[in-house]
Amino acid sequence: MTASVPDDLAVGPLEPVEVVDVALRRISLPLVVPFRTSFGVERERDILLVEVAARSGGGDHVTGWGECVALTDPTYSPEYVDGAQHVIEHHLLPTVLVEGPIEAADVGTRLAHIHGHPMAKGAIEMAVLDAQLRAAGRSFADWIGAATDRIPSGVSVGIFDEIDDLLSAVQGYVDEGYVRIKLKIEPGRDIDHVAAVRDLIGPDVPLQVDANTAYRRTDGEHLARLDPLDLLLVEQPLPEHDVLGHARLAEQIDTPICLDESLVSLDTTADAIDLGACEVANIKPGRVGGYLEAIRIHDLCRARDVPVWCGGMIETGIGRAANAALAALPGFTLPGDISASTRFYAQDIVTDPITVDDGHVAVPRTPGLGFEIDAGFLDSVTTSRVVH
Ligand code: SMG
Ligand code: MG
């Protein structure tokens, strides 16, 4: 097998692998506290994992893991976990799994004619990439040219009805050392809540807000009331498809507009930047179809001087490890939503869960995406497993 390189990415060659079989595993993990956003409350994660059993060119057996970030319901984006499993089983795997060697970049190429489903596609690409890296004995961080050994850790704080409850949650996270606080907001729980948090943490702790599309074009004057609170950014105030609305809002308010849900690919990101709708970019690999597209978006934003940070989808230690490596690329100049595993889970499915030390997370450097599975615990939280 010859090693090849995705031609538009500054990564080195990585040998393809032969896929033996692919297992789709579902796990159920309760959250330590409910997480409320403008679109709903998450209490438990029902997560789809993709396990690619493969053979390296030298005949070694490796297993690569991918985590699909789709939520239970199509509330954050059109994808949802049952739908992701269905499209993977019935449309994506039959197209991807052709005879012969495969590498991560082939996944996107082979699936390009299938519309949408970036989270489902990204999970397959992630598993193939993990298998290739493990076969090569390389870490993801090393392969992509991660620039640092630790990254600053931000935390995302859900919506609370009572300001006092919000303040005690924020104080707890500040005490744990998080270097940046992100508050979820929605109409009715925004200006006063954010102002109270700014008072609590003082002017020096970086603070930002995320509306998950809860506002409308007519809310510009209202959102301008965030400006005196000195926020790093306001994330996705308007609906996913309203990129023009975000550009107009950017002219009305001083707080930089950051897009999350709207950025579904390299091209949509480039257009949003051109329009003036994206002053900061939240990069989530699952939302854009995988880590390779995420790196392309990073490269674009870096070339265009648009600051980026790594978002989170309440991942397990699988996704969080890969995100921690990605966020060590030089364009990630703002702290990401890469909080400790214990922020959401009492126990993680990896033996080396993410921890926050002095406000930072170590960039994993073990072969593969940067985690080892805790097989016993993983089996104990598995609700189904189908081999293809
Ligand atoms: O993974 O730390 C995390 C959560 C970060 O707020 C977060 N994610 O819109 O950015 C976002 C949300 C999407 C998931 S909320 C259920
Ligand atoms: Mg967001």
C-alpha cells in the first residue's frame, strides 16, 4: 500500500489501512447535571460510536474509533443519533466500504455525492483516521503539527432561571480554574444574567455568550445591550441559514459575531467571512464532516485573520482527545469548549479522561487520536452493537 496525502492539507503521508469490519455501538451516559440551552435540556447522552477493525500494510490489527456528535433530537442541527445510525448503515458504509485500502481522505471523497449528514460522515472518517494513526504509531497532534503541549480550557455554562443559581455554577467553574466562561443565553435570560456574571467574575475573566439561534433580525438593538459587558463574542444569535442577517447584525453591535451552526463546510465559512457575518469561527469537526475539513477551515481562517476556537458537543474522551489535539493548531487563538471530562460525566469511557490543570488541558500525544478505551466500562454503558 502506498501512503498518500490529502493534497490541500499540510499533513504528512499516512499509510492506508484495510477495513476488516465496522461496528456501530450505542452507549448511554448520564450527565452529572442537566445542560440547558435555548433549544432544550440534555440530561443523558445517547452516543453513537464507530469502531473500524482494520489491518495495516504490515498485517497488524488495529481498531480505530469515531464518535458521532449528533444529539438525540434534531434540535441543534438537522442530524440526530438514530438518523445518523440509519444513514451510516444504509447509505454511507455501503459506499465507503469498497475493496482495497482506505485512508481518511477517501471517506469524504467517496461520500461527496451524498447530501448532508456531516456528523455521520465525520464519525466514519474519524474512525479510519484513528486506525491509520494507530497503525503508524503516530499521534494525531504530531501528524497535524500541533503547536503546543497544552491548551487553555473554557467551560460552557447552561441556562438557569434564577441568577443566583447561575452565579454559583459560574463561581464553581472559576474555582476549578477555567480560563474562559461561556454562558448560554435566550430571550428573557440574557442581558441581566450576563451582567450579573460579569460583576461576579470581574473585568479580567474572558466571557462570551451562545444563543444557539434564539434571536431574530429585529433583535439588533436588544443585543447591542451586551456591548458594555466586554464579551469576547456572541455565538450564533440568529438562525443557521441567516448568514446575511448575521452580517447586518455585525454592523449594529460591537460584540464580535461568532458563527457555529451556520458553518457547515469550508465553503460556507469562506462565504460567511466574505459577507462580514463571521468575525470569529467556532470549529466543530462533527458539524463540518470531520477533522480534515476542520483543519481546512482552520487554515482558511488563519489566512484571513479570523480567530478560531474549538467547539464542543458534550463528547466523551474520544472526541475530546481529538479536539484537544486539533485546538493545538496555531490558528486556535481563543480558548475552546474543551472542559474536563468531569464537567459532564462521572466516569468516561476512556482510561485517560481530559483533566484541567491550572486552567489548561494537555495535548494528547499517544498513537491515534489520543485516548485509550476503558473496555470494561464501555461495555457496561453499551446499549447496542451491530457489526457490518
Ligand atoms: O461540549 O462543552 C461542551 C458543550 C459546549 O455549549 C456547547 N455546545 O452550541 O456550542 C454549542 C453547544 C452545542 C451542544 S449543546 C447540547
Ligand atoms: Mg454554539
